[in-house]
Amino acid sequence: MQAITVRDRKAGITGLSLENLPHPHASENDVILRVHAAGFTRGELDWPATWTDRAGRDRTPSVPGHEVSGVVTELGYGTTGLTLGQRVFGPADWTRDGSLAEYVAVEARNLAPLPADIDHTTAAALPISGLTAWQGLFDHARLTTGQTVLVHGAAGGVGSLAVQLAREAGARVVGTGRAADRDTVLDLGAHAFLDLEADRLEDTGQVDVVFDVIGGDVLDRSAALVRPGGTLVTIVQPPTVRPDDGRAVFFVVEPDRARLADLAQRVRDGRLRVRVGAVRPLAEAPAAFTTGQRVPGRTIIRVADGN
């Protein structure tokens, strides 16, 4: 099969290439998917799991991409809950080859059925971003109706979904980003927008929840914005500055089949919009790692045509 691989950690993005690899093997409780569309994160090449397996052993050449939508072509021993020919979507395992390939092995528990009226391109943009937004807001920050949440990077893959989910939950939502993001963030349902390049973050006032996807100085300064009893949640790095009277949480997203199914239903109902920007073929995935950040919405790699 064809796949995007990376062999040299020092080379970074320039080390990505398209090559032929053996067809993946379905281990116990795995499925093999014919990949139709795949999502990726530009920072993947900095993740330790891109280069080593769970035991810390080198696993290059590695295949990046950890969001997938496709069709089940093989079932591993003991696999239940999914069937051959079924359309599914979900996150791929961090420490195994990912979805920027024609076929990928994924634990069945990671995957949810994909309704026929959601296309693979949309589905591939949903798993990690959607689960991260939900888990950050509700599992970790315990956001409730009437609270105020500050969502950093509100026009991005995670942030755009967090804005919509928080608004639907009855929270007051303040989104941040660049000036060019203002209309998008307000259209997604934010009550207010703060330009991180022109406005003072401190003028936001205190909030019940800060959801951070930026890190660095923005994360540090956000701790002072959290009301007593509130929560600062980040997916970037463990916070070094914590709220005086509140919680600080750093987390890594977890697979959740039931929540994926719920998110898909929200998309079907029109209650959740997934922002897909550029759609590029597998051969152009290396270039997409460098140019995707300049494209509004998620860049998705289309691997196979059809349903």
C-alpha cells in the first residue's frame, strides 16, 4: 500500500515522503480500514509516540495522521461491535502507524459507526477535535449552564467545536484569535471576541473556565482570569502558573465511541459545524503539513473516493 512516512526525526516535515509499505496486520480486537479520508496535526512530528512504540522501541518509518474515516475491510481475532464493509470513523492509536495511508489498523473500540449522510471528509475532521473539545469543557472543566468560558484559538479545529458545544450548553462564550477570525468565531456562536494581537487579554474579566489550545504566555496569563472555584484547561502543556483559587488541568484526549456517535448526530442535526478547509490527495500530504496553517478550517487528506 502507499503511505506517507517519516524516518528522520531531525528532518522534521522535510522528511515526509510517499512510499510503499506492507499491508497492516490486524491484531486482536483490531480492524483494518480502507482509509477514505484522514486528518493530521502539524505538531505530530514532535510527539515522542511518533518515533517509538509503547515499549519505547524505535518504530520508524512511522506513518503520521491520527484521525480516520473509512470502511472496515478486515476484522482481527476477537473483534466485536463492527462488521465488514461498515463505514466508521475515529482516532487512531498514538503509538502505532496512523491514517495517512491507504490502509490502517485501528483498535475497534476507538471507532464509531459513520452515518450514511456524513461524508468521509467531514468525519475525518471530527474525532480528535470533537472529543478534545467535549472532554475539555465537560469532563475536565465541568462547564454548566450560565457559566462563562474563554476559548483560546476559537477559530481552530478544537476551538471552533468548543465554541459551539459551550454555546449549546447555555454558557456565555468569549472566543480569542486573530482579527481575521472575528467574524468566523462570532458566527459559530461566541458572544464576544478578543483579538489576541490588539486587545488586552486581561480586559476579558474573570471567567469560570479557560480552554487553552495555545500555551506559552497566553496560558500563563490566563490563570489570573479564572474565578475562584473555576478551571483552567489546556491541551498544550502542564500549566506552570495556576489559578489562585481554582483548578488547572492538562489532558490528552481519550477515545470514546459513545461520544463520537453523539458528535456525529449533532453534525447530522445541524447543531455542530465542522470547519473543513482544503482537501488534498495523499501525495500532497507532506506539503499540507506546511501550508495547512494558512488555510481556514481543517486540512483533510482524501485517500480514496466513494462511500
